[in-house]
Amino acid sequence: QEGHFLYKAGVNPYAGDTFHQPPLVLAVYTLLDALTVFHIPLRTCLIGWTIFMDVVIALGFASMCRAFLSSQGEQQCERSKIWLNHPPVSSLLAPEMLPATTAAMFLFNPYSVISSLALSTSLVTYASIVWSFSFAVQGLLVHAIVLLALATYLSVYPVVLVVPVLLMIHQARSVGGFVGVSFVYMGRTWDFLRATYVWMHEYPDLTPNIGIFWYFFMELFDRFQSYFLVLLHLHPYLYVLPLFIRLRYDM
């Protein structure tokens, strides 16, 4: 809301340390705000949007689970026994029920419920990542790359998922398309790049705001700043190699 207010007031929303979302998220929020012309409250639009995204993510988990079970059904271990044939601990974990169970586990997860109640914009990122995985399991590489590009555009952290698809790097122009549209939408300025993707790696602005990071880093000695930047923001990059080693046989 702060970024939308600044944008409507003719102020660059990326000038300070208030707004860190990509420009296309700002454009979607502006579009939802335009629906108030039809006497639809903005909060109602946002609640409807978050419910819709929750359903999309749940369907993505179910689709990914179904595709994974299908691929596992065609594979056998060294003893010629398939784990899908083992009696399940619960009927909810039976292969035919597992996609629905997976979707329900997401929908009723407390973190998912809280994210929806907070009207978090991260739901779009989660949906892009989940469906990217689902398409990757199904072998739809172009669809997976486009959604991974969208997730990387919305949040810098999904860039670590590019590692498993390095052989398909020629499709990376999808990210450039999103960035190009954002450049035009923001009035042909690149200020959003630093405010959206770079700020979490250096955190240069300690201006007081409604967040807590400015206060936290203001209390630190300069020599400890790099350590806590890694601890708070950069640690997801450390998981790429261990996860690849652990899950390489499932790819």
C-alpha cells in the first residue's frame, strides 16, 4: 500500500527503503485498486486474490505429487520392489489419496493460513515455484523455465533453482522479458533493480521505518554486518549443493 500511494502521488516508490516489490506487482495492485470504481472494496479484491492463489498452489502440489507418483511407478529399486506397493501407514497416504492429502496439508498448514490472512504477495512466488516443479516433473521444460523466471523476477531467492536447469539456460530470456516490461512501466528507469534485488545483499539504508532490519543493523558493529547479512538473507544459497546431492536420484 505504501508503494502504491507513492506511485499515485508521483513519487518514485523505490527512492527510499519502503517498497521492495517488483514493478509488475505494483501494477497488479494498481489494477485491483481500479476495481474500486465498480464499488468493489480493495480489501475484498485482495482477499479473493489470496484465496485464488491458495487454490492454485494446492492444485500445483497435487499435480506435482501425481506426476511424481507416475514417474516412480515406472522405476524399480535393486530388489525389484516398488515402494508404492508397500502397505501405507494410513489410508490418507495411499497412492490414490496422496495428491489430495498433499493439497490439504498445504491448505491447512498454519503458515499458509497466516500468509493468506496477511494478504502476502509471496503467494504468487510460491505458486510459480510449485507449478515450475510440477511442469519439470512432467517434462514440460519450457513451461517450467517460464514460471521459474517469473518466480526469480518476483523474489531473488528462486534463482538457486536455476542450477538444476543449467542445460536449458538458453530459455533464460524469459527473465529479461519481465525485466524489460518493468523498465517501461517504471518510466524507463532501472532504480527498481537495486531496490528489489540488491538491497537484501548489502542493506545500505538504515532510515527508520516500520520494519525491524534498520534497527537491528543500526545496533550492530560494522564488522559483524556481513555475518548477519548471510545469516538473515543469503543462507538459502548454501542449500543448493546439499539438496542436489541428496535428491539427485529423484531428478
